[in-house]
Amino acid sequence: MVYLWAAICTVAACAVAVQGASLVERAGCDNNDPGHFKCETSGGSPLVSDCQHAIDQLPDGSCQQGNKYGSHCTTMTHYGTCKIDVCGSHLTYLNQAAHVSCKQYVQNLLGGCKSGDLVGGQVFPGDCHVVYKGDAIVDPTYTNWNHYRLQFSHS
């Protein structure tokens, strides 16, 4: 569930939109959320074994998206044929207070989207697990690609 609030503009400030669940709602979030998968496995996808090595290299934590230009994706790690990216609005990240991690989500993606020895796709964590720019501004001109997601791609 997504909430939008607007702050009234003053002489010195403009309207501010906030997206995501409130901190109170996040506290009641299901910590076993597997995320929503968009499987995209094809002949050009990375190897499952390489993606497992890449997952093993991921640090525990929230995987913040730090690229505000172009793809709006940040490469977290890569191994062999596999690259793991976090994408979405600039400075979005997983809420560690909810005891979820990007490692957990991409491991679920690997299990949910592998086909033979290849895997490709994206996982979208539940909105209640995502902090949008510290609960500050989300650019309202963005379209669906700004939703926080983790993905496998070919490196």
C-alpha cells in the first residue's frame, strides 16, 4: 500500500511528496515477505551458480540505491556472469528495523526464477519494507521503474 502526503508550500519551500508506509505501519510488516517476482530468465541470463556466489558476497544490510541518473540502478556486486543491482528512486533502501535484507530477497529471487542453470529477473520487496529517501522526497515525475527492486542481470 502506498501513501502520498503533501506539505503546504511556503515562500521558502515547495510541495513535498512522501511515498511508502509510515514507520508505525512498517513495524507491523511481515518479516517473511518473499517479495513480488518478475522472472525474466532467458538464454542470455546469468548462471545460477554465479548468482549464488554473487549473493554470498553481498553484505548484510539494506542495499541503498545511490544512482540518481540514467538507469537509477546501483550495482551491489558481481561474480562471473551475474550482476546484482538495486534499482529505484535515489537513496531508497530496505528498512533494517523490519529485519529484512537484500540478501534474503535475492536468494528468494534465485529460487523463484531459476530455469535450469540460468536465472534472471527482479524482486520487488513489500512497500512496508522500503524507506523512500529517509521518508522524504520521491520525485512525482517518476514512473513504475522507480519502485525499489533488486535484480539479476548479465555482467
